[in-house]
Amino acid sequence: MNLGETIKQCRSVKKLTLAQLSERSGISVSHLSLLENNNREPSISAVESIANALGLPLSVLVFLAAQRDEVTDLNASYIETLSNNIMDLMANAKG
């Protein structure tokens, strides 16, 4: 699972700076930076705060972060399509 990269990608899709995500999530900029660069393991409460700040259910953020070999029961093309659709929805969401 690459949660840090997923948080960074979702933040980018939402066109948020680290400072904006920090303000929305209540997590410091420096801590968010460490998380995005996979230099720190987040607590579940931190991941939930970040998901909420990004306007995502926690389960969706975790799904997006899952490596393809971690979801072997699902068809790879479906996973890719679903992930792309989620990102498109995020990019076009208001707020």
C-alpha cells in the first residue's frame, strides 16, 4: 500500500496545497509532508482526517492506495477503471 503517494495524488487532483490540506485536516504541514513522502506511518485517525479533508470516504482513500497485488480477487482492468473514475469525480467535484 502506498498511502503517501495516494494522498499526494489526491491533493493534487483537488488542487490543494499542503497548507490548505493542513488547515482542512488539522494535521501540520510538516507531518503531512512526512506522510506524503512515506517517511512516517499515519495513525488511522490521521488517515480519516485526511480523507475527510479530501472529501473522500476513508475506504475509498484506502482502496486507491492499495497495490494491485493486494486486491488479487478483482480484475485489474476494473480496478484501473474504478480508480480513474474516482479521480475524475474528485477533479470535477465542487468544493
